[in-house]
Amino acid sequence: MNPKVMNVEPLNDFKLRIIFVNGDAKIFDVSPYLDKGIFAELKDRNYFKQVKVVAGAIQWPHEQDFSNDTLYIRGQTL
């Protein structure tokens, strides 16, 4: 089981800085998902910046989300 998300910070170029409860920090690139279904709304930079931590994962207001497992496995270690 992968650690839960403690903090998320939106960056430029549709990337997120993720801090996990175990202290690991990773960069997650959302851009490969922007043309896929519900994630298209994330192309709006103002909306993209509304990301927040919810139940150890991340989520936007209209419930687009990524699990802590996806973020941890596919994120690039800083």
C-alpha cells in the first residue's frame, strides 16, 4: 500500500508537486490525461489550480481525481 497524499501544489505546465505522509515528494504530470473524458476540464488553468487533498488522494471541484497509488507510482521523485 502506498502512502497517502498530505499536500498538493499546482505548478506550471499541468504538473503537481505532491508531498506524501511518509515525507516523499514527487512531481506528477497531468498533461497526458487532459484529452481523456472528464479530465478535459483541467485544461482551464484556473480550474486546474483548484486541486486539493481529499481522503489521502487529490480531487478537483467536479470530482476529477487521482488516487494516492497512481500519484506515487507514476510520479517522478524530486
